[in-house]
Amino acid sequence: MSRISGNQKASPAARRKARHFAVQAIYQWQLAGANLAQIEAEFRTDNDMSKVDLEYFHDILHGVPREKAQLDAKIEPFLDRRLDEMTPVELAILRLGAYEMVHRIDVPYKVVINEAVELTKIFGATDGHKFVNGVLDRLAQRDRMVEIRGPKASQ
């Protein structure tokens, strides 16, 4: 199994695959509460991870549970329902997106939103992507305002 090193810039496709597996792993963690190391080992064993940014997968998988309370507090003001009323898939994707928005400022906010929308189209309910887009867009307006108003905003 090849590993994409943190020293080399991971391709967008490798990051996309990392998110794809991470959202499934986070979903599993949310439902079963299983040990993160065990979930990660299962994913690395049961899936072809040769073209996955493994460091990014690891960071998201361990970061979301570690920062769960903070992430939930970040997204709650933008929800139209309580956290416990959300579908587990949308909650996993929102937590992943919020994690990237807050802790991975190396990833542009538009990429965070677009990737979360695409994951919701794959795993979520029919119109779930619209909900996820709205929540993460409002989070970006609050937490990434400097980036949004950056040099390109004045052009």
C-alpha cells in the first residue's frame, strides 16, 4: 500500500478519497462508538487506500471526535433542528466540514463546502446537500470572513 506523504502536496483526488472514507468512518464512530484506532485499522485493511491521503484521513478521523463539542457548538446556531434530530449521515458530514473549516485553514472554504455537498449527494438524503451547503456557508461567513473578504473579494 503506498502512502501519500505529508511532505508532498496531496492531490485533490487523494484528499477527496480521504474525505469519502473519513465520513464513513465518522458515521461508524457516531453509531457504534467504536475505538477510533480500530475503525481506522478496519478501513485501511478493508479498502484500497493506495490513492488516499492517509495523513488527511487520519487527521479528520481523529480530529472530529476530539473536537466534537466545539464542532457541534459551531454548527448548532445554523441548524433548523436539534442535533439529535439530524440524520447521522448529515451530522457526520457537517462535523467533517466544520472540522475542516475551523482546523484546516489550508483548505479553501469553497473547497470545504463543495466537498461536503458532494459527500451529501453520495451518502445523504435527496435534498440534504442543500441543507449542508447552507449550514457550512453560514459557518464560513462567520469563521472564514478574512478569507472571504481577501484580496480576490475586492477585484
